[in-house]
Amino acid sequence: MPIKRWPVSFAMIAVAALIGIAVQTSPRDRTITIRGATMGTTYSVKARIEGALDSGGLQDAIDARLREINRTMSTWDKQSELSKVNASRANIPIPISTELRLVLAAAQHWSRETDGALDVTVGPLVNLWGYGPESAGSTPTPEQIIAARKRTGYRHLRLGERWVSKGATNMAIDLSAIAKGYGVDEIGNLLRQRGVSNFVVEIGGEVLTSGTRDGESYWMVGIENPASGRSPGKDITALIPLRAGAMATSGSYRRFRNDSAGRSHHIIDPRTGSPSQSRLIAVTVFAADCMTADALATALMVMGVDDGMRWVASHEGIDALFVFDDNAGGFQQRGSAGVALNRLQ
Ligand code: AMP
Ligand code: MG
């Protein structure tokens, strides 16, 4: 079934920028916007605060929660819990927090479901290709790739109730493919706990929406032009209403490098140990929660358009929009049925 045309004539990437839209709400309601920095990028929250609800201290609470998540799962913070796990010896149970376990369990689940396209043990390869915290910056040799691959593989990770064990020496877990989505979900939970049920949360383009912006209409997200080199949210080509749920985008268009060995980017195909090779420029995934959308956007980049479309068609509750090179200097797009029919209008 052909997908419904998008409102502009060229392909776009659904990276949310939360645009300031004049919102008509009940006289006692107000819409607040909170912005900040986290996980090497920016975040924003728009929330409709109903009646007399107190939104004081919300930004501090959000910042504190995000700091906590970074402290648990950032590989850029040498003191984080995950960095300590990465520095630990192989083949011993390493005690971990409930939060780290939850995210690792989700990662392992999606690794199995995607036949290893998502694999959070790619840390050594990410570093080798120049996109990690311990990156040398030069293009790796085939021997280096073979050596790093011996230290990767999600099947080498064992998760217990309160521990993880690394089955190969010098493994390095990298949660960058999934942590932003988890952070978005957690800010959503924080807002709900404070009685806020109408909001849109975004970290670096990964989004969760809940309820409506004015009691009737869906929250609007900005759609970005995939032209390389623009900062997130700087080239918005359209606004679309997003039904309650999550949306996350992965792409080779923003973090890449051209050198003598050709073009490389930050998404690694665990089957080859090199950046994924396909015509795909970006994948946007729609799912009920943002951790799932984030994990799957990365996995579908690895799978490519044809395998990815088939995978999405056989998984309920997941939709995806694939943007790829048309081999003629432009972009083409394919979306699963739900992209046209339900999620976007
Ligand atoms: P995202 O932007 O969510 O697609 O995450 C990409 C980041 O996840 C990269 O910068 C790497 O740190 C890491 N990564 C790269 N390839 C993979 C992969 N196949 N599975 C899991 N994580 C990956
Ligand atoms: Mg991801």
C-alpha cells in the first residue's frame, strides 16, 4: 500500500523540535516550556499545567533525574556505574542497580528480537571507529576490527537478578543507542507523578507525548530536513501532530566523517564490525515508549530498508519511516502502514 504523501514534497526526518505554538487552553491552564542540556545534547519539555497545579521546582527535579541517569549509564563519565562495570573483570558477577539492569534487560531483549542488529556490546568498535569516549580518531585496520569483534557480542553478556557478567575480556557496554529514549520515558514518569498528564518531552530528537496540548489537539513536532551538518532543530520543514506515544530517529546524516578510507558514521553493524552499509540515511520509529523506539531506530538502521520493513510489519505496535538515498542525489522514503494511517495525519 503506498504511504500517504507527507505535507512537503521532499523527504524529511522526524526530529522533534518543540516549536512554540500559541495554545488556547482553559483560562486556568497554562503551558510551560523547560529547556536544558543532558547526554551531550539538549532536552526540552512542554507541559500543560492544569488549574492550580504547582509546577515550581519542576526544572530542578528534571535536571536532577537526568543527572542520576547519566551517573548510572553514561560511558563519557568515568565514574558512572556503567564505566565501572566496563572496567571490571570478565566472568565474575558484577552487582548492578535496578535501573541499569532494567535498561540492559531491554537492550538484550531487542538484541534477540533483531538478531543482534542492536548490540550494546559494540563499545570497542564504536571507540575504534572514532565515535566513543576512548577514540583514537583514525580509520581502523582489518586486524584491529577482528580484535575488537572478539570483545563484542550481546550473547557474551549474562544478566542475573542483580548482576551482570561479561563473558569476554575487555568488553565495553555502550548504552548510547537506548539511554536517551529511557531518559525521555523517565521524565514522562516524573511529570505524571507530579500530576502532569499533558506533555511532550524530547531529548536530542527522541520524543514522548502524552495527552493533548489544549484538551483537543495533539502536540506538534517539527520535522527536520536531513541536510547534513545542521544542528538539531535548526532546519524545520514541517510541523506534524503526533498522537500520544514515542518517536525516535537514528541516522547516518549527523555523526559522520569523510576521510581517505571513505565515509564512516557512528552506527555499527555488529555482523561486520564496521559502520552499517546501506542506502539508509535515517529511520524514525514510532512505539508506545521511547526506550523501545530509540533501540529499534538504531537496529533498523543496521537492518536496512527491505529487512527493516519486513521486521516492522511483523511486530505489532511498532511503525517506522525509512529515509534513503535515491541514487540520484535526492531522498526517497518508505513507511510502514501505521506511519501514514495512524501516527501522523
Ligand atoms: P542512536 O543515535 O540511538 O542510533 O545511537 C547510536 C549510538 O549507539 C552510537 O553513537 C554508538 O555509541 C552506539 N551504537 C552504534 N551502533 C550500535 C548498534 N548496532 N547497537 C547498539 N548501539 C550501537
Ligand atoms: Mg537509538
